[in-house]
Amino acid sequence: MNKFVGLDVLRFALAVYLMVFHSIHQYPQYTTLPLVELANLGGFATSSFFILSGFILAHVYFGRTTELRGGTREFFVKRLSNLYPVHLIALVLVLLVSVVGTRGFQQFAVMSLDDAEHFVTLGTTETAVNFVLNLFLLQVWYPLYGSVNPPSWSLATLFFFYLAFPFVAPRLLRARNKYRLVVVLWVLYLVPPVAATLMHWYSSAAVGFITRNPVLRLPEFLVGIVVYGLFREGQLNAIYESRAKIFAALLVFAASFAVAAWLETYGSMSTRYVVHNGALMPGEVLLVIVFAGLGVPSRFAALATRLGNSALSLFAIHVPVFLVMMKVLKLLSIGKSPLWCASHFSECVAASKEVVPSMATYPLYLIGTVIAAVYFQERLVAPLRDWIRGRFLTTRPRAGAAGARSL
């Protein structure tokens, strides 16, 4: 079976890009960096990841057939055992960081299309409702507020995609004219953001609904499944015939990415919805196609796979890791000893608010978070995932059998 090591490289790169998107703008100095506008497309990373997820799942669970390998129950157990532990542990980490933070548990981010962060303080009941929604990966169905752990909205959307996959994937893979189907899905995906723009729907609820509602984002995932169908049927082989064609595909992606980054940074509000939802889909599809055929030298294949496997964990934990790092750096910068800060905690926190973080340690954050994500995945998430699968995917012993066999 093709292991698509190139796609491991891509999903790791997307996770790193999202990590940069969520962190670099916290430094006032970022505005002086060259080409920093290219770090403004967080929606590109999640959209590409959704397309990539559809492609990989179709390969793993269908291959050359149209029958779901292992059955629906096994699929759900395997997917949720891979997703939910990451989400739950990351949520706990964010809450632990918040205990020593300056923003209370009742403050939630309000959805907006601009680049500024807006927070509101909710009542006890509404706060409890939002925490329950976040706990069970249902927060994307309530569009007003952002997630407690910001990147976890994409995990909640993936959760919905997993529920739909066993039912939609066989039909998409059996479709005859898959090129036309890709175009149809792209057009359907563009309808809500275009309609919202024409109607000037820019309220918090509208922004949350258009940009994060799983049903509206479903075409990205479905396109990934259809593109895999094209790949396995050999209809994409022409792209891999020469380096010139691969270069041309990458050039189309790079051009669309650059235009989208400029519009996201300098364009009017009327371009934000479409740039976030749909405008980059052709380029994102080309990116997945190119990396699906990317050859990785054998000496780097194992490392690429490890990094790719850690992508979901990197998505989930980079925000709490960054928050911890920033708090530690600020406290160290105020010139007080840790013992003094321990006994004068509120004074230390107040003084640290005035500290302007330096970007000198930023590379250490990026490298350290990647290493942490790899070990988080391999030493914590993977064993927990395997325990869950062993608990729910073990066949009962038949008469005369020595014991249960793992599926």
C-alpha cells in the first residue's frame, strides 16, 4: 500500500504554519518582518488539512475498493480514539494555563472577520453551556463564540466529517465524472460565503456560522475523497509525468496563495469570507496532489512519518505551550526572583503585563513545540489511543479459542 510519505510532510507543514499564524501576531515586532503577510492565512491551513484528511481516509479505508475496510464501528472507534484524547488533554492544558492567567474562565472570544481579538464576559449558565459544548466537540454548532482552545474548532469539524465519512465516501468513489463533481462541490462551497458577502452578514453569529459550521465546510472534506478517487484511477498521472508540470502546479498554488494573503491583509471586508472559504480550494487541491506524488528519500521517511503523525497533536497543543512560554518569559523579564513572584503573585502578574515580548526566543518556541508534540503524540496520545482500541475493538473468544484477537 502506498504510504504517501509526502502527505506526512504536508500535514506537518500545515500544522507548523497554523502554529506560526496563531503565535507570531502576538509580538509587536512582527509588523517589521519581511513578507509577514504570508503568515495571515490561517484558513488556508485548516482548509488544506480538511482536503488532505478526506484524501488520506479514503486511501486508508477504501484503497482500490468501494467497501469500508473493517466496517463502520471499527472506523468510528479508530477515528475517535485518535481525535478525542488529543482534544481532551489539550483542553485541560488550556484550562490549567488559564488558572494563572489574567483572562477569566467566563471570558470568551467573539467571532469577527477583523484581526483584533474581542472578548465578552458571559454569565454562569452560558459559560457552563459553552464549556460543555467544548468538552464534547460541539462548540462549532454555536456560532457566537470561539473555542476555549482556539484550534480545537477544526477538531470539532473533523469529528462531524468522521461521522459522515462511511456514508458519503462510497458514493463519491463510485461517481463516474469526478472532475465535474469536484467543480460542483467547489461551487456549492462558495455559495454561502458569496451570499453572506452580498447580504453584508458580518455579525458575530454570521461569521461563526459561515467560517466554522461543519456542514458548510463539508465540501472541502468531500473534495479530498473525490481527488483520491481520481488518484487511484490514474487520472492524475499526467501531472507527475514531468517536473515542469509539477512546477506549474506549484506555481498556480503559490500565485493564488500570494493573492489571497494580500487580500486578507489589505483587502476590504467584502473579500474576507471568500478568501477564507473557497477561493484557495483549486490551489489547495493542487498542493495535495503534488505532495501525494512526492518522493521522500528512505533515510528521511521514518522522520517524516513521525512528524506527520504528530500534526494533530501540534494543532491541539501549540496554543497552551505558547501561552506558558509567554508567561514565563514575561515573568523572567521583570527582574524579580521566582521566590519573590511566588509570594507576590498578583504584583508579578501586573508587572508582566507591561513587558513587550522579544522575538529572539521565537525559534526556540517553534522547535520546542514540535519536539513536545512528537513526544506528546507518541508517549501519551498513542498509548491512550491503543488502549481505547484494545478495549472496544477486541473480539470475544470463541469456544475453544485461546483468547481474544485484536482486530
